[in-house]
Amino acid sequence: MIFLIYKNRGILIPVFLIVPAIGFLILSGELGRNFGGYFATESFKQIMIGIGFLISFIWTYLTSEDFIIVDGKKEKIEMFNHFFYIPNKTWSYIMLGFGILVIIGGLLEFFS
């Protein structure tokens, strides 16, 4: 049994991670199948997963804060969105770091 510790929008962190990574993995598979060459290499797949992490970073960062409209103006409200006791904004930076590292790893694998 899996226990997920979350609060408010924290439950969306796995979705923010998995959806772009799988989408870019499917895209890299289709590019490899249709065009071959560099698109069929493992380093290209790794780079595409890294790009998926970067998209996850953007998606999580933009949805990490909550706003309401009061008298026609947007106001930030304090909602604590956590996943495993880590705030969503921190998760976005974790995804950014993983994305950069995975892309660098793919590039190093390609050039070696």
C-alpha cells in the first residue's frame, strides 16, 4: 500500500512529474521510429525526459501559488500546498535541477 502525504494541491506533484515525462518519452519514441538516426539513440530519449522535467518545473512553478479575486483585483492567499512535507514551489526547483542534470547526462552520453 502506498501512502502519499500531501496537503491541498500537493497531490498534483506526481501528475506534474509524470505527464510531461511520459509525453516527451512517447514523442521521442515516435521520432525514433519515423526518422531514426540520432532520434533513435538512448541519449536523445534521456534529453527528451530532461525537457519533460523542465516542462514540469514550469507547470509546478506557475501553479504553486493560489490567488482569489477580491473587488476585481487578484490577491495572493496563503494556502499550504505540500507533497511529503515539501512545498510545491520547492518541488519546482527540484524538478528544474533534475531536468538540467538529465539533459547534461544525455549530452555527455551523446558526445562520448
